[in-house]
Amino acid sequence: MRLDFRSSGRGYVLELNQDLLGDYVLRRHWFGLTNRKGGMKQQVFAEEEDAMREVARIERSRMRHGYQLK
């Protein structure tokens, strides 16, 4: 699963994949659209339900901060 968010000057990408051990890996990548500032964070979840709950929380947060889903 991949979700792309954009605001007027920033981008934010969420990727959720399952690794070879069966864990769910959530990767976040944020960046400036007009500069090179950005970062990345990775979280590992044993249960898909926990990972999806975190994705939903992040999506709500991005929408509150003015991002739109692309």
C-alpha cells in the first residue's frame, strides 16, 4: 500500500509492506517540494491491524495539517 500526500510546499509518502518474516513495515518519507529538506522513519508491526491503525492515524494528521491525498 502506498499513500502520497501533498501540500503547497511539502510532500509526504506512506508505504506499508510485509517483509519476509511476516512483519508489517511502515515507511514514512517527507520532503520539501522546493528544497532538499526531508527525512524518513520506519516502524515494524507484528500485526496488520496495528499497522493499519497507525496508517489511519497518520492520514488524519496529514489532512488536519492541510495535505491532500494524490
